[in-house]
Amino acid sequence: MPELPEVETTRRGLAPHVEGRRVAAVALRRPDLRWPIPPEVATLLPGQRIDAVRRRAKYLLLDTTAGSALLHLGMSGSLRVLPADAPLRTHDHFDIALAGTGRTLGRVLRFNDPRRFGCLLWQPPGEVHPLLRGLGPEPLADEFDGDYLFARSRGRRAPVKTFLMDQAIVVGVGNIYAAEALFAAGISPLRAAGRVSRERYRLLAGAVRRILEHAITRGGTTLRDFLAPDGAPGYFEQELSAYGRGGAPCPNCGRPLKQASIGQRATVWCGHCQR
């Protein structure tokens, strides 16, 4: 599933082509994806100007004065800005047609999703969609730091990797980046969250921020289906230190990396470097 850097890469790729453009029409080729598409998308979005393209956790929001279209890429979804006459492909489920400006011809924002785990929903103005309620801070926001993680972790017996992936604690730190951040901070993913010191949480928060920012600049992580809006794959996968490398030599000490399942997710770490 695309993680935060992939979604942020998508947002940054779409924004210059979408922000400030007026929606000419919405073409829905199926009534649902992961959930039914609400009628407001087709009735309220046309005619509106897209004021901003935002990201909250792994969701994208197209903000207008009438409300916001709320999108999720699911496991295999992609959004592309294409010429209005671009031929349809299999699994192209909806178009948001953008009006042209001056000599600029209109384009479409097209969503393709073979597995149909993505979504297109609606958030009325002044409200927060139920999917976005109860979420923790963004990992790149000022309020996310080691002191925050330390305070939220007190008394918790769950593994620190599970704690870090809890969306009520911090959003968008999925399996790949949790593994990489714990490796960089030298913390075993098996250690109880409540037994990690404040100083080590400061290292972990810094590693999360640094690794996510670097992954964003590198285009995210190429895993099977993910492509950026321009069709280019991400490149961060080539630089992974732990994730997906079980049994391979540790980049620091050369010992074989261990692998186990934590919370039904594959976890890789170095038993020597991570304590």
C-alpha cells in the first residue's frame, strides 16, 4: 500500500496542475470503490474551483468552497493528470475534468485502481470526515517530537513498532518507514513502547522525520503498483536498510538481519545494533 511519502509525492505532483482550476465535470464509471461514492461528488463538485490539494495522513483532499473530495489510493490506485482525450484503460474508474484556462486545453484528473481498495468520498465544509477523526499528528509537524512520543508511550506494553504504526499516535508511519526509522535509531522493534527512554524517542522522532523527508524527495518507495503522477516510479526502495532484507547482512555490523511477524506485519531488524 502506498505510504505517506508516496501520497505526499502524489499531492506535490498534482498541485501545480489542479490548484486554481475549475471542475468542468465528474465522470463516474462505477458507483463504488471501497465504499459507495456519495452523490455530492457528482452534484456539488462540478463548477467549483479547486482551491488547494491537501494531504491528511494517507488521504488527499481537493478543497472547494462547496466541500472537499476525499481520496485514498488504496493498495494499487494512481492519480494522473492527462489530456481530456486520453484513451481509457481498464480500471480507470473516474475522471474529474478540469476546465481550460486561456490557451490551455482542459485536462482530466483520472483515477485508476485495479483492486478497487481506493475511495472517493465527500467532506462538507467545516466538518471532518469520520475517517479523519481521532488521528494523531502528522510526523512532519512541529508537535511530533521525542517528548510527545515519550509522553504517549508511558505504561504501554505493546512493541514500539506497533506503537509507532498506531494512527492515533502519529499518522502515516507505515510498515516500511517504521522499520527504517527504528533501525536508524538503534531501537529493537520488539521492545515495549513504555520501556523506551525519552532520549531514544528523540532519536526515533528525528529518524522518522529525516527518513520520510528523504523518501519524499526521492519519490517514495516503489512497491509493485505505485507510480507518481508523472508515471515515474519512486526510488527510495533502493536505499532501504532493513525492510524486506531479512537474512541479508546488516549495513552496519554485517550480521544477518532477523525477521519475525509483529502485529501480522513482517518485521526486520538487527539483533546486534537494535536494542
